[in-house]
Amino acid sequence: MEALLILGGLLLILAGFIWLISQAFATSLLWGLGSLLPPLTLAFVFSHWRVARKALILSCLGVIPLIVGLSLLASRDAERLEAIFSLRWLPTQVQPDLAMGVRGKLNGREFTPQQGEVINGVLTLREGQGFFARQEVTIRLPQRFEGALRVDVLPDDVGALPEVEIAWLSPDQELPETRRLDRGYTLHLDLQPVAPNKLRGDFHLVLPPQFETSLTGVVELYSDRLRYQNGQVDRRHDSRDTIAFVIEDYLQRRHASREVILESMPSFTLPADELELEVQAKVRGEQQTFTLRLGKSEQGWQVKGDDYPPLAEPVEAVAAARNVPEPVVAEPPPSRLDRRLRFSMEQVLRNPGRYQHLLMRAHTERGGVAEGRFAGLDSEGNLIIRRVIRGPGEATYNLAPGEIVLLELVEP
């Protein structure tokens, strides 16, 4: 209804203006040309009021439905009205999200991927925006990993090796062709985590000569399907991870606790404007089921009826941000040295050597948990936590103090 009123008002204003210009040309050629400029249009109206009044009245009539339509739109969806006046609907030049420096040939053709991810142990490099990529490389790792990733494979290696698949779509084909192999190739991966959800590092792949495939360079890959804008999760991005983040954030604020773990979520189809989901989550260790309705607006996905305030920052994060020492509580001296007493982020940053090689657990603001041995601080002041895992390499977490909302010392 609002759109019809706004459109009708604009059409009446436009029709009145065209009628006014035609009246000006009917008066004289100079008045017609001059009336194309707004100041001279007003001069024509005042000097030839009897000729111009009907066209001006028609334009004024168009202002009435325009104002009514804008008022209705403002009362029903103020965000959309703001988007209209801020010109956010105009097309903008999209900058690439990933810094791809890998180049080479795939099946004998030039390959310059624009998209890449490594999720659930599957690394993908993709060229093209369609449902089927024009060219694509997929590497399935034998086991999942956390943190850094390092893999080295030589043609003579045996055992459980990553599976490599290449695919390409020819101009005269509807479906892509694929080739797959699990040995006889050369692969080098050395990827390091980059906050908030990327991996970056060296990539080198050479397949046997008959595949005509050789790729090398520096890649940047997403480690999940969240997207970020100005350091915050972009709720406008359509992905299952975005929906999970929105629901978990809502439940944390609803129950005023960060002890919320989203355990299960039904399947759904994106893109969509609304979703109704029945999810299961653990709240403070208690299993609960919630039926939630989600909608997508200009600001992105949100749970309908969500008016809960943001969670207060933990005491440890506030003390570290303000550089204020935590209060020391007087207590009898322990019978043995226990470094968990009075443990805080500030103590780690002030004296990292005291906690070297101790087991720590870091809770990040994204809801992730990094647990492992503390290996000191890097040159930028980030905490280094190492964890030995099965599979291809050792997991290394480089966490900035600002990303950590709670830091725990697990052992004395």
C-alpha cells in the first residue's frame, strides 16, 4: 500500500512537471528551454500564472499521496525508509573479501580462484560465481584440524593421504567434468589462523603430467561460513553459521549467561525472508528446546521479539580493558604454590614466563574455546596456545587479548 501511494505521488508530480514544461514551450522557445532549470521554472510560474497553474496544482496533488506513503512506511519499517534516503540501494563496487595470490593451470587452462574455504576438513578453491564453478580444486583432508594447518605430500608417499579433486566446466557442457586421485601428487600447505575466521599461507599443488595442473602461491581461506563487517558478524549474510550465531547470541542475552551451547538445528533453505525453527540448546548445563521465529531486515537476521539487552562483559575483560588491577582478596597462604590463585589476563600479560607450558582455556567473544599449553606472547602481544592433535600437524592459536572474554588456568 505504501509503495503504491509513493509511486502514485511521484507519477503525479512528474506528470505535472512535464505539463508545465510543455506549457512553457507553447509560450515561447526561450521560456521552454529556460524552464528546464528550476529557478527559471519558478519564474515562468509567477510570470504566467494563468497558463501554469493547472500543471502546478497537479504536481501539488501528487505531494499528498507521497507524504502519506512515506509516513506509513516510516511507521511500519523505519529501517527501509532510512535505507531509501541514505541511497544504500545504489549499486556499489564490491571489493574481494579474500586476498588470493595463487596462480597456475588447471587441466591446461589458466586458474585464478576468487573464493576459498577450509571447513570440516575440506579445502576448496573456486573460480566463478555460478552454481557450478568454472574451475574448482577440492582437497579432502584425512582428519579435521583446529588452528594452524601444515601438510606435506610427495608422489611416493603412501597411507592415509588427502584426496584431491579437480573440476572444470566447458562452455558447451551443462555439467562439470571431474578428476580425482589420492596419491602420486605433490602438495604443500602451511596455513596460519588470521582473526577472525580466516587461514592464510603457502599453497603448492602439482598433479601428474596427464592432468596438466600446477598451482602455487599464497591463499587466504575462510574457516567457517560467517562473514564480518567492521569486526562484527555480518547478520545479512545467508548461511547456516550466521543463523546459528544469531540464535546463540539471542539465547545468551535472553538467559543473561554465556553458558549456552546450541546443540541441534533443523535443516532449512536459504535465501529466505523468514524462518521458524525448533532448536535444542544447553543453558547452564540444562537441555532445553526452543521454537524461534527469525526474520531478515536491512540490518540482517534477528529473532522476532528480541528486545534483550547486551550481555555485560566479564570482570576479567573489563579489568584488562581498563588496565585496572583486580582487587586482591586477603587469604591465608596456600600450603603449596598454586598459580590459579589471583590468575587473570593482566597477570599473564605482565609475567608470561610464570605460566609457560601450563594448560589454559580461552573463551573468545565469538563463543569459541581454545584449550592447550601456553607458549608465551608473540611480537604483537597475542597469546600463543598450542595443542597437540591427531592428524596433519599441531594446532596453534594466536589470540589477541581483546578477543578473549574469559581466560582460565586449568592446572596449578
